[in-house]
Amino acid sequence: MALRDLYSGLGFFEALPVREYSETATNGTTIDLKDYDGCLFHVHIGSFTGVLDTSYYTIHAQIGESNAAGTIVWSDVQASQVLDSVVGEEGAISAVTLGVIFSINTALTDSDTVKRFGLRNIGTHRYARLQWSAAAAGNEVSLTVGAIAVLGYPHFWPVDAAIGIDAP
């Protein structure tokens, strides 16, 4: 029996491509949760230009299912489904708004630039994604942001094996 190493038991996917984000709402990459029972997002906020005012930016976690037409129908993740959901000075907003996992405002400091959070009890939902949005228009700020999704508890191991090749 082969030893299970951590690398062979996790799936890594780009959730938000690393680039500058501003007030334009942007949907992240659709992450297929098929054959996994756990999803963790790792968000990194890099440099920003401009002055953050009292308005804020948010990153939402969403889950989705395909409808009869084959289109994915998205909904915000319930606050009870997010581990470590209250972030930043706008914590009260994070706690009461569905899906908000990261609030970015004037209080952004170096210690706030990396966040990890997981989704739990996602039930039968097949897909997950992150969504970037701005709470107010007119902000002259751009932030460099990137995020990855780490999927765990795979149904089949190893997750990095080529199809048709037995693991050692």
C-alpha cells in the first residue's frame, strides 16, 4: 500500500486570477467540487494604488448547481457555511451579509493581506467560486488580488495520478 502524501490528496485551482481589481464586479473561476468533500480558499491582497476611503470592497463565496438547461445557478454561501468569515473592520457587514468573506476598507493593514477560509456543509452543490465587488462606485483604488482553491477529502486517491495509471 502506498503512503498518502499531502500533495496527492489535495487539488489546487486558481479561484481569482492574480491581477488588479477595482470597482468592476468580477466573477472568479468556477471550481468543480466533484469528487471532493472539502474546499478551502486562500486569498492574498497585494499592493494597492489610491486611497481607500470609507467605502469598501468585498469578496463573496458562492456555490452553484446546474439547472435543467445546463446553466449554473449561483447563490451566496450562508454565513453558517463559512469558516473564519468575519474579516476586517467591517466585520459586522461580514457577519450579516450572505457570502461575504472578506471586507476591505480604510483599515487594511499588512496583517490583513492574507486570509484563508473554508466552506462547510455545502451539501450537494457541485460548484464554488469567488466574486469580487465594490460597495460604492467612484473609488479610485486598485488592489492586486489573487486566490486559490484547495480541495480536500477526495473520493479517489491520488488526485494527481494520470488516468489509467495505477498509483505505486
